[in-house]
Amino acid sequence: MDLDQLRTFLEIVRLKSFSKAAQTCFRTQPAISAQVRQLEQELGTALFERLGTKISLTIAGKIFAEYAEQILDLRRRAQDSIHELDRVPRGELVIAANEATCIYVLPKVFSEYMKNFPNVQLSVERSYGSRVVEAVMDNLADFGITQLPVQERKVQVVEIHSDEIILLLPAKHPLANKRGVTARDLIGQPLLMPKSGITRARLDVWLEPVESEIQISMELDSTEMMKRFVMAGLGLSFLAASNCREEVAARKLAAVPLAPEPMARKVALIYRKDKALSKAALGFIQVILEHAGSESRPAEVGIVPAALST
């Protein structure tokens, strides 16, 4: 049973004639008669009663006609809904990202996207590091947002945001007056380190020359916890500059670049290369490129060493 057979059947019902239906369907009468026979064989019952030159529906034919109309109507509605997606995209997009990225990089993105695509629901899957890539590769998320580099070759990588990793410390700490801190400057200081991830791996390399002399007092997996603990005087920590802009601007904390070279941090949008992108998905890429923002140096985001802010 196919849709063409249903259309032919309903045309015969409408015109009450095989010959007239053949003309409107642009087929020969034997051809549409064959389609009806195929339907009757599949259903195991006669659909028409033939009385001389006149035809009428059997009881089974009347029942089947109702369902045939519903099937074709559902097909039309499905086509209309799909075509409507080009004009008014709808559905759901799942974004895999860590909490800090959602709080400090994406609010403007989400706000603008919801204005432009009000019928698309955004769902955030909280993931960290390699799990973001895994969520995208396993089709658990449409997009992932993660720190570069990304090793997986099956994902498209689009850089959307940049800033740098800084040393976060109490506003009145002696090191707050420095223009930059080296790993050796942190000997004897209690350090609050990220528990895992790309930033932790890069910091481990940066601290390697004084590895045996540093004091790691805590390992934390929460940006907010790190800031609160630094405010409480429990130690010094490391964060992306954009993640502590407000606290530094309010002089609750101080931020100092790492030396001898700044530790640049780049964040990217990732998605599967082999995945077809809907208009809603393409819209998300456009919005995030326009509104994710880029802060490459602490001074550009209002985060400067205490000595330079007086």
C-alpha cells in the first residue's frame, strides 16, 4: 500500500467512476483498476461494488475511505509543518557546556537566540572537559562549548571566545600589586587548584619548575567555590579572567596575569561534521559568533592588578 494508491482510490470515490479517475490521474483505466485490485488483495476484501456501469463503496470501502483521507491529510500536515520550519524554526537544541561558561560567556547568546527563535527550546547539559566532546559525539548534545584544544577530528571546531587564565587573590594580598606573577612567586602560598580539565593540565606544566616547592591546599571543581574560598582567605586560585570580572571590578578580589607569558584561553563551539544542521542550529551558530564576545587581555575587561587600578 502506498500513497499513490490511496490518492487513486479516493479519486475514484470522489468521481464515482474508474474512467473519469483515470483521466484526472493521467493514467489508463487498466492501470488504476490494477491499483485498486492490489489494495483489495492487501486488505483481503472488496472495496467497490460494480452494478453495470455504476460503482459504489462496500462497507469495507467506506471504512477504508475514511482512513485513506486521514492518512493523506496527515501527510499534508507533516509536509506543511516541515516547510514551516524554514520560516519559523522550532524544536529543541541541546548544548553541552560547563557551568562557568553558561554563566559568564553564554547569557547574552541565549538571550539573543531566544528573541530570534522563540519556538526553539534550549536545553543545557552540564558537562566538563572531555565529556563535552563525548556528549556531541554520542549525539546527546547538538553543540558543545569547550576550551581548546580539541583532539577529536570528527567535530567541527569554531572559536567563539578568548580571554586568559589569571591568578585570583584577595584584594589586599601582597602579590596583588605585581604586574605579573611567576610560578616561583607562589612558593609558600596555599593554592586552590582546579580538580581536572585543560586549565589544570596547563597550570601543572606552568608550575612544574617549582613542583616540589608549591603547596596545593585544595582541589575544587566549582568556579564559584574558588572565588568564595579566595575571598575567605583560604588561598590563591586560577580562573579565566571573564569568570571573575565583577568581583575584581568591585575590589572584592584582585587578578594578576601569569608570567613570563600570559596564559591565553580559547573557547570553541563544537558540533559533529557529519550532522545535518537545521535552520535552528544554523541560527545558533550565527548568534554565538555575534554575541559570545572575546576578551583577550585582563585590562580590556576591567581586570587589572591592584597597583594599576589606583
